[in-house]
Amino acid sequence: QVQLVESGGGLVQAGGSLRLSCAASGTIFSLNTMGWYRQAPGKQREFVARITPGGSTNYADSVKGRFTISRDNIKNTVYLQMNSLKPEDTGVYYCSSDYALGGRSWGQGTQVTVSS
């Protein structure tokens, strides 16, 4: 059974930084495209960033230049380094794992709150 466990969320002032981690188990991590999504109160879940098995990355326009996604295939972990945080970055951040043969799993989410 696939399990994704996020950590690293918290409360930070605007302009600050946080690093989120997502540890995966029960899957061949190195073959999966890993991603981060977020959901603000009253809004739909939205794409933040993704990284392919080969290391190619994509970002939402709203976080380009501020967030960096990376992966460690030895530790089966994906990271999201978030710098220059803004109040509009507040939300629950979810880790996702897309499988080579189709399908997606989600983590339970970690809360990020950016105060102004």
C-alpha cells in the first residue's frame, strides 16, 4: 500500500522560508512523477510544482523563482523549498505521486500559514 507522509509545514512571517518533505513508501519511488499541490480555504486544490523521474521540473507561475522542488531517490523523499513566502501561499500542501502505468496517490497534507 502506497503511503505519502508530508512534514515541514508551520507558521512563518511573510518573506520567510519553509521546506516541506514528503516521504514515500510502498512504491517504486524512482519511477514516479512527484508533485506538490495546495488548497487555500474556500478554494480548489491547485498545482504548485512537479518533478519527473528524470528530474525535469514544472512550476505554477505564482511560485516560479521562489519555490524549488527536488527529490532524493535514495531516501524516497521529495522536497519543496519555499522562499520569499507571501500570505497568499497559505493553505494545506499535499504531496502527490503519479505512477508510470497511471493513477495518483495523495498524502494527508501539511498546513502552511504565512502571516503578513
